[in-house]
Amino acid sequence: MMQTQSMDVSQKASEMTPFQAALGDKAGAHSTDHEAMMRARQVSVFYGAKQALFDVNLDMPAKAVTALIGPSGCGKSTFLRCLNRMNDTIDGARVTGNITIEGDDIYSPAVDPVQLRARVGMVFQKPNPFPKTIFENVAYGPRIHGLAKSKTDLEEIVVNSLQKAGLFNEVKDRLHEAGTGLSGGQQQRLCIARAIAVSPEVILMDEPCSALDPIATAKIEELMDELRQNYCIVIVTHSMQQAARVSQRTAFFHLGILVEEGETSVIFTNPKDNRTQDYITGRFG
Amino acid sequence: MTDTTVAAPEKIHDWASPTSTARVRRRYAADRRLQIYGIAAITAAILVLATLVGSLVLSGYSAFVTSKATVEFYLDPNLIDKDDINNANYRKIVGDSFAKLFPEVTVPRQKTELQKILSTEVRFTLRDYVVANPDKIGQTVRLTVPLSDPFDQLYKGVIPARLNALSSQEAARFENRLKNRGLVEMVDGRTMAKINVYIDPAKVSADDIAAGNFQAILLEGIDALFPGQRVAGIYAMFDDSAAEVIKQRVIANPTLIGSTIEGLSVPVSPAYDTLNKGEIPKIPNPRVGGENEIAWFERLQNLNVLSSPFSTELFTNADSRFPEQAGLWGAIVGSFYALLICFLISFPTGISAAVYLEEFAPKNRWTDLIEVNINNLAAVPSIVFGLLGLAVFLNFFGLPRSAPLVGGMVLSLLTLPTIIIATRAALKAVPPSIRQAALGIGASKHQVVMHHVLPLAMPGILTGTIIGMAQALGETAPLLLIGMNAFITSAPDGFLQAATALPTQIYSWSDSPERGFVARTSAAILVLLGFLVIMNGIAIFLRQRFERKW
């Protein structure tokens, strides 16, 4: 996987795309026969009068990584933010259509967005640990949701989450030092640990590696691969190699429309739509 | 990159041409000019500040020391009733004990004058001493007690013991009008002036020459000497005995009545006599008293009983009519209470308002209007808030005048916009990523604000608050309107007692005529500036210590 990253960009225009190469042995290895964890039906998003997303229908299966790709401004981040109702925090944003998590409508009045965000965790583009200790960063979520009965419980959750995020060995001696003192990649894994500490069912990642160097990126990608054993992961990425490497399903957005979605191996090797073909071969975007 | 051929770009600009180099030169010159303007502005600001502080220190340093005399007081058991120590005649004890230093002073009136050297406060100091040490009654105790204001100023060298008796105009008039006209002569070591006097028969009758009004005759003669100059100074030029000289002359030769004596030598007053002998005539400084007082003071200096230790009174006493006793303690306590009230009102209110506006309020016309109004509120002149306090807090709600409670309430009106604006800026400075992170793991809006945003904004909020408080500490006008410039001789015990504040104390002292208050005023300004510097220092420290780079 490491080698594929150093692939020469000048091959962009060649028939055999690096993304197809990146798929490697993974192509077709995973079928998505899992039950869809999240379903989006006819989702449209408006920012004021401007429509940003048009009737998107997408299933995001459990125990799999779904990658959302597309050029800048195509609505993939907007779609991602619908999934945990982060768009609610933006003035003038309006979401129509229907999104369910395990069959529950997340926009129904019965659903509290605050609790939903515990079920649907999120990792952001720029690592954003709280300016607190590493321990406090991870413990914050369980604490506000009352997930730990005792101090030992809480410690267990923190250690567990850090282990799952592959960070524990690196930070076990300095759990009570500032989380902001870690390197960028470590900070991002800390954010992942913080997200999984509240036992979410879905983890949304909004370009989680765009601020990281290749080695840190590789670590996060490995981590994603492990995490998908237990979580439904939805990732927005600008790197098509990354989408090819980590995801099982890929959805291609263009100008607010979901152009094409399907198994990653299919999208990258045999896209049905010309726009998808053009995008993944680097003709635009 | 996909282009087939790239033509070499045409050379459109010659970077070495004279116009081009001239432009570069002009640009650098403009840079340098901008720097020079900045340095000039900073230099000017520093100069002004240094002048201000320098002049304050120069005029105020003397107030930080008090001139004191160490005197032995005999606590006469006949004068102090052991069962009623408070009401003994300490005035007499002080007077008697002090007079022992001047055994030659026996006249009662002079003894009273003598007492004026010590501060009137001394008897109370002594009373408090005796109340605290009743076992000392019957003994002699050495106490160091303050001098009264004129002698305090004299000892510090602020005022001279003697003044010039004649102004420069008076000296010049003597020189021009008398000496240069050759009218001055020395007779038996006494300076005399020649004067023409008309012995008016209407003023002197030959029957009873001694009863004649020779004073009026003399004045007419003086008027004739200085035509058109009817100023008091010309009459003071001649000695009181001048009229007597005329009288003796007329008694000796009664035929002079009705005629003019020309060139009559009459004595000039002692000051002009001294001036004519080539010395500068001096008189005792009327602030100090007469020659006696000066002699007594010199005696004290020779006895080595005078000292000028650091004036703790300046910080421990409340206001007083006597500058040597007046201190800032009452004002400091009053300011403290007022600021405490101000803080208690404006800090929670300001933060709540700012948090609501910044984090919760929808952005619409109403919140825009509120924001504009808050910003305008910060620009309202403070006296307007004072009037508001007077009209609302005092007249409508009937709160007590001069109370730190009302002062604090008025000041909080002033501080509130500052705190709101500073808090909003501090909240804005917390990056949205922190809010998103907290929201992303399911924190509610309230938790986001209370757990993350507010703690991160706190250093900025505190900085703004301290600066607002410092501004409130220096605010005078609103306090004047609610009566916090009252003359109050004790520190307030509570929020409802009449009190002064530091700036109003400065205002009242600057208005006082006693010489000692000039230094006191400067010293009070320095103390106020000291508090402001400390508060701003804390603000800077907080900012440096807790500032976070994102």
C-alpha cells in the first residue's frame, strides 16, 4: 500500500489509472452484502435559496467504508454533514428527503440531534483535539453521555478507544499531557479515538488525511481498514487513490448530484457514467 | 503543460531602465517615510507620557514623606482621668510638652502660636496612644508626631521661610522715580527720600499743630511725587514715621502752614531702606507666620528633632481638612467597594449577553440592532451615565447618595459594553473547529459553550474585564454626579455608607487651597496610576500566560 502512494502522477492520463492499480488485490474482494446501516432517500440540501444537493439516494452498508468522491463544491461534504445533522448548526441550511439509521429517521422530531451525533461520530478535515489532556479528550464524550459508571470504567473506555485508534502505545506514558502537543497524524488518531469512545455505529470522516503527511495518512488508512470490522464508515476524500485503497463502496458526486455509486472496484475499473470516467482518469476535477 | 509550444515571452518591461529604478527608489523612500512617521509618533507619545509622569513625580513625591517632630510628652496624671481617658485635655498636654522645648516662650498668646507648629491631629494621636497604653500615664513618652501643613511644607523646602518683600515693579519704581531723580539720600545710615509737601491750612490749624492731619499731607505729597500712579505700593514706600517728621518740622516752624516745604527728607520704609543698601529685602513667609515662628522652627531644626519618614498616613488615613493628615485609605476602600459592585453586576451580565449574542442568537435585524446599540453604548460620555444614575438610582429608587453601591451600579453601566465587546471578540477568536469537535461527539450547544468555548475564551474575557475595570477605576464624572466627591473622614464600612473614590478624591484635593494638597493631589494621581498599571499588568500577564495559538 505504501508503494502505491509514490506512484508517478504523470501516469494520470494513461489508460490504467493509479486508482485501478491501487485497488490491486482488493478489487472485488469485498462484496457489500451487509445490511445498509444508513440509507439516504431523495436528500436535497438548500443553503438559503441555493440548492446544494439534488435528490441523493445512497445506501451506506455496515462494516464497510463508503467513499464519497467528486470535485470541490460537488456536495459530498454537505451530504456527509446531513448524516449526523451537523448542517443543523449552519444558519439557513435546510434538508429535505429522508435519511435513516438502522431504519430510524434521523430527521424525525423524535430524534435528538445531540444523541444522534453520539451514534454517528465525526472526524474532521483538520485534526481538532480539545486543548486538554489526551485522556480528557477521549473521556469527554463518554462523560457527557454518561457512558461510564465509575472512574475505572472511564479509564477502560479511554484506553480501549486509544487502542482501537492505534494510538495507545504511542501515548500511554503521557495520557495527561496536552493532546495538542501530538503530531498531526497522532492528533487525527486522537480525534478518531475520541469519536469511537462514545461507541458510535457510524463514523463520518471529512477528508481526514488532507492535512497529514503520507506516513500519517497510511496509518489512518490502516486504521480505517481495521475499524470497518465494527463500524460503518463514510469518508469524504479528494484523493482517488485513497478512495480506491480504503473503501468498499464509492459514490461519485458532481454539481450536487450523485452521479454514480457502487462497489469501489466497479467504479474505478468500469464506471458506467462518462463523468465518472473523466473524473477518475483525471480529465477534470 | 499540455501546450505544444510555448513562445518566449516578449520583453515588455525593462527592469533596469531609469524610470523603473526611480520607481523602486520611490517605493523604498515611501517605506522609510512610513517608518519615520511611526517612530516620530511613538517618540512624541513617550515624551508626553514622560512629561506627565515626571511632573507628577516632581510635584507629588513630597507627599510620600511627612515632616515629623519627635517630642517628649509628659502624660500628666492630673490632666488625665484614668476612668475617662478619652476626654482628657490632650490639647493642653501637647501644648505644655511642646512648649518645654522653648523655655523662653512665656506669653500665653505666643504659646498658642507655638502650638500651630504641630498638626492639630497630634492631640488625637496622643489620645489614641494613651487609650492603647493606659499604664504610661504619669510617665514621659517620646512620640514622633506630624508638623502642621505650613511647617511640613517649610521643612520639605516647598515654601521658603522668607519671601522677597518687594516685587520687581516696586523695586524698579523706587529706582526710577526716586533714586534716578536724585531724591534719595542717606542720613545717619538711614535712607531718606526728599519730598515736597504742601502744609494745607485746611488740615493743620496753627492753634493746635499736633492735632493736624499730617498723614493726609504726606499722602498728597506722595501723590505729587508719582503723578497718575494711584497704587497702594507708592504709599508703602514711606515709613510710618514720615508724617511725624513733617509734624515736627511744622511744630518747629509754624509759619510753614500754608506754604510748601520743598525737599523735605523723610524716611522710607525699612524694605526700601534695605533695598537702597544693596540688599534684597525679605519678610517672613506669611504662610508660616512671623519671625518668631521662623526662629522656633530653626530651633527645632537645631535640636535635631525633625525628620521626614515615609508617609504611611497617605495610605492609612482617610480624608482630612489638614493636608498633612489627609490620606487615601477612604478613597481606596470606596473605590474597591464600587469596583466590586461594578464587577459583580457587569461581569456575569456582560458574559451572559455576549454568549447569547455570539453563540445562540439568530442573526437577524433585531440582534443587529442590539449589537449596534451595545457598540454605541461604549461611546456614550460617562457623565451621561452619571446623570442616569442620579435620576434613576438616587431619585427614583431612593438609594443613598455617595454610596459605593450606587457608584458601582453607575460604573457597571460604563463597563458593561466594554465587557460585552471584549467577550464577543474572545468568543469569536475560539476557532469553529473546537465547536465542531464538541458538537461532533454529541455535546449539546450548552455543553459546547460551557465546557469548551467559554473556558478557552476566558483569558480574553478577563483581559477585557480588567481593562474595563481599570477604566471604571479612573472614571470621575459619574461619581461626581452621585455625590461620591463628598468630604468623608473615615473609610466606609459597607456598600451603603457615604464614601469617596480615588478619582473623586483627586478632584476634591485639587480644589483645596492648602499648599500641602498640591503635593497630595499629585501623589494621589500617582497612586491611582499605580493601581491602573497593576491592573493592566495583570491583564497583560493573563493574555501572555494563557494566550493560545491556533
